[in-house]
Amino acid sequence: MMAMTSTSDNPPAPENYVDRKRYLWPLSIVWPAAPMIGIYLASATGQPVFYATTLLIWYGLIPLLDAIFPEDNNNPPEEAVVGLDEDLYYRILPRLTVPIHFASLIFCAWWVGTHSLVWWEFMAIALSLGVVNGLAINTGHELGHKKEALDRWLAKIALSVVGYGHFFIEHNKGHHRDVATPDDPATSRMGESIYKFALREIPGAFLRAWNLEKNRLQRRGKSVWSVGNEILQPLLITVPLYAGLIYFYGPIMLIFLPIQAAWGWWILTSANYIEHYGLLREKMPDGKYEKCQPRHSWNSNHQASNLILFHLQRHSDHHAHPARRYQSLRNFEGLPQLPTGYGGMFGVVFFPPLFRKLMDHRVLKWANGDLSKIQIDEAARAKIVQKYGG
């Protein structure tokens, strides 16, 4: 098995280390405000195309910037990590993102509920909000892995924006345990389209989270319907929040809110789909799977997308060290690498033949040509074996 060693571009001594992206990380805060910025531009210019600003940036500009700028392989020296983790600046940034997600939701709902829009303007705003609210799950992801009670509560609050509170349990206790195994509904299989994956992943993730939380509460002698249920806690925010928006802005919210939430869920599904596509942990003689290593996640060092995602794309180090904060996540030699950042990949997944053309040969290379070491969709197995051999 290939040993993983971290890489860096001539790393300086810890006392001289400077995070070159330190003052670019606030882009992760600005990004959730993009739908509001788009609405402002549309209002100020009279050009409704600006309603689609977020979509154009996410699916167009970000992939372009990722292609233009060189990949960032820089790592902080391990001795500098403690100082980075203790730096309050880095802790504040994801916390500040949470109220901006709420502001975007409320502002967009107000605009849709109080202005006359043609159907495509309505959809542009709903899908734009869905993009950034899907990435509210990323905010919840970053905060939910931390030990501080404040961060963990802010994670639940962020997840309530898009009605995906079960992610707090599902991801931390389910996905991280089962990742890159057939037991994980959030790991996609080689040959499996994102559409088929979504039908397996979305309900499977919820059921796993519910069962995990039910078992935890039962061990403590509590009912699954108690306020101690960490899946229900975010829902206690989502329900009155959405009910209030319906009350103030009318029946149009019954269409708008489900669309933006569904697209937010789709954004998460897109991330889950690409992050472990086809990868498989080896099953040991005792029936257990080997420990998750950096090689069991697809990695990306593309700069633009990483800066607005709190380094989510350094997913390999995250799964190997879940508590490591975003500013300290590392690159490793020999990792399976995505051909572009998440913005570009999220566009490609809509077209399964194109996605497989980009990714299947990379999965095969990762497994050194051995199909037995790849997680394959059974419905596609015969074609894959015919194409690539046994």
C-alpha cells in the first residue's frame, strides 16, 4: 500500500510560516451573500440576468478560475498547526457565515414574495439560494466536527436553513465510520449515475442518522421524540422559520422554499457523489474494513473553489483527521486527484457519460487496474468488466 507523505512548496520554519491565503478566507463568508448581491445588481441595473449571478459564478466563473490559477500544494508545517488552530481569526470566519445564510434565505424570500417575477427569474433566485444553502451544509460540516459546544450548536443552526439537520449525526457518526465501503449510502460506486446515487443516498443517509440517534437515546433511557434528539433540534428551527416565511410572504413560498431546499440537498448529493466515487477500503481477515486513509477520498487543490468552501476539497486529509481545522488541512503525495474543483465537477455530474469518461480511468489507475479493489455498481459491472478486464 502506498505510504502517504504530506507535500509542500519549500515549507518555511514554523516560526516564519505565514498562511498565504489568510486574508482570502473571508471569501467563504461573502459567498453565501451572492444571491442577495445578484438581486441588488438586477434591481440597480434593471437587468434580470443578474438574478442568476450565483449560478453563473458557481458553474462558470469558479471552474474557469480553477483552470487559470495553478493548484495550491502548500502545507503548513506540522509544528505550526497548534498556532493556526488557536488563532481566533480562523475560528470566527465559519461562525460569521451562519447568520449570512439566514439573511440570504429571508432576503430572497422577501424579494420573491413582494415582487412580480417571470418564471425563469423566480427559478434563478430559487436555484441560486439553493446553491449557497446547500453550502450551508458545508458550514455545518466544518463546525460540526469541532469540540466546542458553540461550534456544534452553530452547525445545527446552519443546517436548519436548508432543512438538513440530520447531517449532523449522519456525517459525523455514519459517513465517517462507513466511508468507502458498501455500507455507506453516501459513497458512490463506479458506473453509478448521480441520479441513481441520489435515490439511494438521500433516504439512506436519513435512515442511518435516525437509527444512530435512536440507538443513542435508547442507551440513555430517553425517547427518540425527546428534545435531546439532535436530528429534531435543527428541525425545531426550520419549521417555525419556514412557517414564518409562508405567513409573511404568502403561498408562493410553498413553491419557492421546497425548490431552494431541494437544490440545496442536490448540492450536498453532488459533493458526496464525487468525493469517494468508486473507492473501496480493503476488508481485513477479521471482517472489518481497514482504517480510512487519505487515499480513500478524492482530493482537489484548486484554489478558487477551495477558498469559498473552507478547504472542503482537501477531503482526503479531512477524512483521515476529521477534527483538523480547514486552514491546516494538508495535501499528500499519491492522492487520487479530481480533474477540477467542485464547481466544475458539479456541472459535469449532470452528464453521466462525460463524468465516467473523466473519472473511470482515474479510479482504475487508483486500483492499479484491479477491479476487485473498486466499488462497482452491480448493474454496470458486466459492462465495466467487458471494457476494462477482470
